[in-house]
Amino acid sequence: MEHAPTASPSSLSLLLGIIDRPTSTLAAVLAWPRWKWLLPLLICLAATALLLAVSLEDLSQQAAQQQAAAMQALDAQLQAMPAAEQEQMRQQMATFTGPLFLGLTTFVTSALGLLFSWLLGAGILFLGLAVGGEPVAYARLLAALSWTWLPFALRDLVSAGWAAATGAVRVNPGLSYFVATGDRMADAANPLWLLASQVDLFWLWHLVLIYALLKAARPRGSAWGLTLVYAVIYLVLRVAPAALLAGLSTGPF
């Protein structure tokens, strides 16, 4: 492991250091991991909440469109139901597409997804380093990995600022603009669109920090191979659910 400070650094110094000296900063987190994940967690959740707050109206409109399509598809079944049951179903669907319900469920889902990504990402690095003969404690890697997620928090803040300034939510992030069809629901189920949407400067910065983390954990070894493996697994896990859903919806033929 790279030379680390003899005393636990402050979270503020780590926040500044992750920009201009990421390897030594992540080495310090590896050496002193206790509670070092808390500040990145709070920043990521705050950025998610802010982006959600400025884009909630757009989410509500999308949900209303999906509700209208679902009601139209169920029109025959609704006509066979008593009027009271029809009204009850409409009220339930309206509740599920309301801003409060959407906001809470989206935030909780994002928070759980963040934690799952951290746990899985730390597991990938843990196994890679162990196979390479230089194991690092999983808890230390998890604390350090949390700091590599700050570029994504910055991306959410930039997107929130753009939405607040222009009144328009960014529809096609990353390189997805070049493969977008204009149908947002179809694009969201398109693996190619999802793959392209992940690739931007913030994701590349995240990979740079992953490389720095690996160099901090294993200064004498090469980190390019494991960084590439991590990047491939990251993209596959982002795209695979959409590909699976698309396959299930289209069927085997």
C-alpha cells in the first residue's frame, strides 16, 4: 500500500485532495477508513435529492403518460368492472403517479442502488487484488471506493443546475444522444442507449479514481487490467437488466 499519513486526515482535506492528488488521498482513506465513507454518502444522497427535486415535474408527466397508456390497454377489463371499482383503480393509479409517491420511491431506489453499487464495486476490487496476490481488507476498499463516486454526485449537481436554469431535464445523457430515437420509453429499454448514456467525462473521471485506488492499494503492480475489468463489469450490469426486460417483452420469436 502507498505511504499513508500517520494520523487520520479530515474529510475536508480528503475532499480537496481527491481532485489534485487522488492516489495519496485514497491511500489515506485505506489507512484510516473509519467513518470516511460518511461524507461521500451524504454528498451523493444530497445530489440525488436535488436532481430529483428539480426533475420531479418531468417524472410526474412521464408517469401520467404511462398511466394513460396502461388505462387504455386495460380499457376492456375496466368496462367489465363496476363503476365503484373503476374509480378505485383510477385513484390508486393516480396515487402511484403522484409527485410525493414518485419522489420518495425514486429516492429510496436510488439510495439502495448506490449502496448496492458500492458493495459490488468493492467486491470486484477485493477479488481482483486478492487474485493478484495483494489482498486488502474489504471494509477499507469499501470506504475508499465511496470517494470514487464523487464524480457521479457532481454529474447530478450539474444536471440539476441545468434543469433549474433552463427548465428542461437532460433527456439523453452521455453519448446516448447519438442513438436516441425520441421515444423516451423505448430508449430507456434499449441496451445500446443505456450503454451510451453511461459514457461521459464524469464516468471517465470515476475510472481514473478507480485506477488511483488500485495504485494506492498496490503501488508496485499494474492497475490497468483490473480497471478495465471493473469498467466492463460496470457497463454490463448497467445494461443487462434493460436487455433482459427487452427480451422478455419481445418474447423468443
